[in-house]
Amino acid sequence: MQRQETNGEWQGLWEQYGPRLLLFARQQTAHDGDAEDLVQEAFVKYWRARRKQPALPPTLMFRMVKRTAIDRARKAQGREQRERESQLLAGEPTTWFAHPVEDQERQEQIDSALRALPAHQREVLVLKVWSDLTFEQIGETLDLSPNTAASRYRYALNQLRKILTPAVV
Amino acid sequence: MNDDLEEIARELAQLRPSKPAPQLNRRIELELDEGDDDRSLSTPPVAWFRWLPLAAAAVLIAAVTVTAMLGIISRSSRDNAASFASTAPQDRESDSSAPAKSGFHRIRNANYLIDAEDNGLLFPSASVPFRKVTWQFVSASEWRDDRDNATVQVLIPREETMLIPVTVH
């Protein structure tokens, strides 16, 4: 009974942060299976830690995803190359966003424009827009200064505007 | 930020990150059901074997050094037997017991930091989070015999791992 109650508690947090964490993890690795592994590891670690220290902020999970991704990349040299190859073989990339039927074409434009951004700009954009982190929190998550995070965010938006504006007009 | 960028940001914010697959939810549930996991703290990765070749080389150097020093001491004792005969008994005892008396004296004793690695945060379920930091040093000692300027170096690789308690604000 106790275990069921504990599980019920994490479900709420998972509902809220699961999609955001997965989107962020997808910026750290090209392989969707690895992104899911990152999210699982970070979420479980965070949940266990929070049971002992309830004051731990949920935004810490993004940093844990980032750190876990870095650690794994260090341990698996050459993995990126294999991921690129497997991604090529895998065909269509994983969908990052839930597409309602209406405006699907426009959302696909945005999706592909996002993928065209440099990774360091895209991860800041993801944390700012879809995870609601402040620039200070983004800086802590990515080991950047808040000013650098803000600068990358503006560059990313500018880049997206250049790509997407013709469709707006 | 200008209006164009804000408009782009608003449009992006309307997209909803896709939800994780139910299988990921199930995996997390299973892992949490397995109970607390203190493995990350109780069995830290053992990295000493990486240094085994260097340590073996250092031991070999040390052995050669001791052998050479004993040989020098022995030869010195034979060469100076006449002068030793005229010294007091307590002096003769101290002369034959320390390498420094044979001419070798330490000219360098230093620790060199080779690498510092931040292994990220650990979240043991039974205590507060830790930051794991690993330092790799080489301890270098050097002796010189002033009579013939012979020098002996001993290099000992060393790795230190520290778990630093982290307070989250």
C-alpha cells in the first residue's frame, strides 16, 4: 500500500515534467532511445533524492539530464558517429511536438527550423520556452552565465525569425 | 527584445512537447518499485587499475634506486674504511644507516596535478547529494649525490576521489 502511494506521488511530477525532460534530452543525443534512458535515469535519481530532501527543486532534473549525457558521451567515445549513422538508417526523425491536425504544416516548418539551429542555441531555447526556466536557471543547468544564455536565446529566435518569417507574411 | 522575436517566442510556446511513450513510464515505475539504490555511493567506480602500469614502473624505479644506493653506500664504506676507523663508534653507526650520509640528499619533493575531473552529482537515497570530484596527481621525489651529481627520481601516480556534500538552495 505504501509503495502504491509513493508511486502515485511521482506520477504527478512525471505528467508535468516528463515531456519537457524528454524534449531537452533529445537535444543532448541524436538517438531517441538514449534520450529516454537519460530521462529515466535523471527522473529516478531526482525522485529518490527528493524523498530525502523535499526542498530539491524539480528544475534540477534538467541539470541531471545534461550531466548524465556528458558522462555517457565521455564513456562512449565514437558514439556520436554511430548515432549519426543509426539516425540516417532510422529514416524519419522522432517528432518533438504533439501536432494537432490544424496548422500541422506550420508546426512542421517550425519543427524543421528548430532542428536547423546550432545545438547550443537550441538547448537554451528549449529550456526557456518549454521548460519555463529563467536565464539564471538555464545558466546553472548548462554551466553558462545568464548573459550567455540570454544571448544564445536571442540568437536562436533571430535565426528562427529569418527562417519562418516568409510564412508569417 | 523586439516585437518580432516576442511573436516568434509566443508561437513556439504554443507547441506542446510530445509525451513520453507509455513504455518509459512503465520503466520508471519498475525502477522505482525496485526500491532504494545506494550503489552509486556504496560502490564507487574503481579506477586504480588504470594506474597499474605506471605504479609497477614506479616500484621498479624505486627498487633500482634502493639497490643503487645500497651499492654506493657499500662502496663508499669500503673506500673510506681508514677514515671510519678513526671516528667515534656512534658516528660510524649513523654514517652507515642513512643514504644522506653517502652523499644523496633530497632536492625535490612535489605533487603535480595531472587531471581534475568533475564526475557530477550523486544522489544516495540515505543522505544528502554529493558532488564527486576526482584528482590525479603524480608525486615526484628526487635525490642527488653531490660527489658525482648522480640523481635519482621516483614518480608515484596517485588518484584521489572526494565526495563533497552539496546543499541546494
